[in-house]
Amino acid sequence: MILGGQYELTCCRTAAEGLASMRRNRPDLLLLDIMLTYPSEGLQVACQMRQDPQLCDIPIVFLSAIGQSAGVDYAKEVCPVELDVDMFIEKPLDASVVRRAVESVLQKRYGGAPAGS
């Protein structure tokens, strides 16, 4: 496992499932693939999160094979608001890069690992 059992993880396969899960049990961080069941679904999840007062401040780390510059350009077409994401990791994923990204974003956002992690 990429995060080596250090964190409690919840996996969701669709936008609706993910948004509902986050509203029930607010995560400290979201690892979000841009392409879920269709190419822009992950971007739409991020857009909905940034417009939702309950979810807007959850850090987002994008994961994608489309590349950061294409992802940012594509996001502008999909979302009317600025998609303030904390980090972008290109696939294929390297476990150590993902671990460092999670640790860095949590440190920056919370000043360390959040309570309960």
C-alpha cells in the first residue's frame, strides 16, 4: 500500500459516492484522480467541493495521467471558480512521491498530522 498503513483511507469510485462520503465523514485530505468514470469527473468533484461551505477547505491532491499543464487548462473549461488544489502528481505514481506529497500538504495545512490520523 502506497501510504503504508499510516493513514485511514476511504476509497470511492464515483463523484456522487465521494461527495456523500466526505459529507458523512470529513477527510483531512483528498487524493483525487481527474478521470473517474468519465474524463472530467474528478475536476467536477473539486469544483463542487470548492463551492460547498462544508467541503471547500479540504486539501486536494490531484492524481492524473494527463499532465499538470493539460489538467490546469482543462479545469478552467470545467469549473467556473478557481480550482485551488494543493498539489498535482502525475501518473504513473511513485509511492515515495505520494507519501511526501501527503505529508507536505498535511504539514502545510495543519502544521503536522491532523488529529485522528
